[in-house]
Amino acid sequence: HAQKTDKFMGEIVNYDESTVPAYTLPEILLTTKGERVKNTSIWEKKRRPELLALFEEHVYGKTPGSFDSLKFIVTNEKADAMQGKAHLKEIKITAWNKGNLVSFPVVLFIPNNRKKPAPVFLLINNRSNRNTDPTRAEKSTFWPAELMIDSGYAIAAFHHGDVAPDRKDSYQNGVLAHLFPAELEKDNGMKAIGVWAWAASRVMDYFKTDKEIDFNKVALVGHSRGGKTALWAAAQDQRFAMVFSSCSGSTGASLARRKYGETISLINKQFGYWFNNNYKKYSNDVNSLPVDQHMLIGLIAPRPVYTTNATEDRWADPYGSFLSLENAKPVYDLYGKKVALPKDMPAVNSPIINSAMGYHFREGKHDLNVYDWTNFIHFAKLHF
Ligand code: GCU
């Protein structure tokens, strides 16, 4: 019998569907000046930029538009990795700004059995970097590289902590302090999630230079805080052709206005360093937030997006995450994309694949596992 409330950090956490207070979402297809968004042209010229700016200003912070230069070095390579099935490349990405630099490693396996450049899945790895072991001495279900190679996909990863440490007392000690110190002074300056998303775009820059990779078929994957980041990265950088966001919860795929599981107040208390300073204003006033998370999904349209939840992860508000998709559908409709979401929450372990917005609610824990990746492959086979 599941508990209906919990207490955490001095707050009552609600897990009772029947006590979720009523809320009104800001309208996705209405500009702040009150203009109806009736077609993709108004969406792209007015509403999309407006929503991006609102998320920058009030939630994730503004990503600096430029820096001085970027360099890629292949630091290790193995043409016959995985018993000859894959080409391993370890790449060091270095970015410079105003005389300072930051480097971070990327690991990439490309299938050898192919005739064309390979589509690729890039994971923002927010767990141990042993999950992405280039030697394959350790194998992890969090990044099942062999499965992806056998399915015809390249698979890549970088570790989020290499660009912004995932700690409230040291998140600055990476890209922020070295490349963009001025951001730390601003209330709308990017913080950890902004930096992780920025780094995903730098890996995208690298893919553009690698002839073995199909640059038009780059799927971004993230779990939890990495899943929040994947959505934000793809919202900003339209070069990502597809997004998979696993159990991303609050300030990811789940609606902020639903009082269920983690709230803005709770996430700001524990993980304030992920979001800009302005976001703190909404801790006790979520209804005044000019956006909600369905709009983040809308910013990904018309590109295919897939989100997941797990039965034992009520903290991430699975239903609120499904509702986000449903409320972003009008944007996909503008583009004439087929969205086949059921009217209500899908049954457990019943993935929705044949739809530009995919979703599954799987059995089990807050995690990214082989069940998830297998459905991501099915989705990619259909939509790439
Ligand atoms: C915490 C946090 C979540 C986050 C999760 C994770 O539980 O409250 O918002 O998604 O960590 O990243 O695993």
C-alpha cells in the first residue's frame, strides 16, 4: 500500500492524486502579446523564440552565444574494438575563451558493419564514468554500448561532472569559472544544467567533423538530471534530431504546476545550483512562472521526443510527465506530425512508439536500463 504523503526538507511531499490542486497551464500557442499561434511560421518567428527566452530568464539561465575557439583531439583509437565490431574513439574537446580553456573527454563507439555514416546516440552521463568504460572491461546497462552497436548505432557519452561538477559548492569549477565567469554574477546566468547542455552542443560540433557519423541523425539521451539537461539542450540546439529523456521529473518533463512528488521549492532547496537565480522566486509561487514544462517539450517540435517514467519513481511525477507531452501536442499538430498518445496515462510496460512523441511507463526503479534503450532503438528505427 503506497504512502500518500511524505515529509522531506521540512515540506509535505504529496503522492495523492486526489489532492493535487487545480491549476491552469500557460497557453503554449498564445504569444505574450496575445496573438494566436496558428501556423509554424508564427511559432518559429515569434512564439518559439519567446518561450526560449522565458526559459533562459526564469529557469535554466542564458547560454552564452559565443566563445573563442574549439579543438578536437582523438586521444585514443581502436579500429577493432568489441571483437572487431566497433571503432572506438576517445576524443578530447577543448574550448577556449579569453585566454582560458576547459577540456573534457568523449567516448565514442561506431559500428564497423555499415555502408554509410552511422546515426549516433549521445548520453549525458550523470552517473559513474565506469558506466562508459572504453576498454569494455566493465559493462553497464546504463550505457549498453554492445546492444547499440549490434543494432547499427554509434554510441557516445561525456560525463556531466567534467564540465560542471555536480555539487552546490563546486559547480562553478569548470566551464563557468574558466570560460564564462561573468555568468556567475547574473541572476539569469546559466548554472550546472546550462553548462551540461552547452557541453552536449560541443559534442555535436565534434560530430560535424567526424565523417563516420551521420550528423543529421544525432539522438541525445539523458537520465534524471541528465534527462532535464537533454530536453534543455535539444530545445536550444535544433541540430539534435531526436531526444530521449528518462525519468527527468521536476524541471524536466514533469509539469511544474502539479503538486505531486518533487516541487520547484524542493528542487531549489536541494539542487539550486542547477538553475538560475531567478528560478528561486517561484519556489513558493509556481503559478506566476510564465512557462511550464510542456513548453520545453514544445520547443523540441517537430523533432521526435521520447520520455520515460518508472512505477517506483513517484518523486518524478509520472502522470505529470505524460501530461506534459499531451499539452505539447498542439505544437506537433502545427507541423502535421502524427502524435498517437492515449487519452489517459498508458498502462505499465506499454510503450508508445508509433508517434512523434513517444512514451513509456515501465515497471521498476528510477533508472535508465536495457528496457529503456531497447524501446529507444525501436523508436529511432521508426523515426530516423
Ligand atoms: C534527485 C532530484 C531529481 C533528479 C534526481 C537524479 O532525486 O531531486 O530532480 O532528477 O536526483 O538526477 O537522479
